[in-house]
Amino acid sequence: MTRYSKLRQMEVVNILDGSRLGYLCDLLIDMCTGKVTGIVVPGPSRFSFLFRGEKDSVIPWQNIRKIGEDVILVEVDINSMPGFQP
């Protein structure tokens, strides 16, 4: 178990190509079940909280392969995810 504040300090890395997708900025939670359904990483042009949400990318929970001490490893085929902005 870990805290959200710890997760926000973790970088998200795609194991398919080694690309750094950014740092986790939010979680998606199913309000009916209380389960986390995905993580959100900011888009490339996000440098202020004023622009948040427009270019953010959602990675479904089933694509997370490992949550380590300081990195979250995901398996994401960027070409097959419409709207994905690494």
C-alpha cells in the first residue's frame, strides 16, 4: 500500500520503448467500486496548473506493469491509444 502523495513523485516510463511519459499527476477512480481505474500524466505543454486537463493522457490500470520505489512502469502502445500525448 502507498499514499497518493508518494505516487505523485513517481515518473511514468513506458517499457515498450523506454520513453519517459512524465510524472503521475492524478488518478481515475470508479466511484461505484472505489477502485483505481487509471493514472493520468500531464501533456508535454503543461507547465502550470492553469492549463491542466487539456493535454493530459490517461493510462488504464491494466497497462501498469510495476510500481517501484521511484518509477511506475507501464506498457502502452502509443499508436493504438487515440489522443495519447506522450
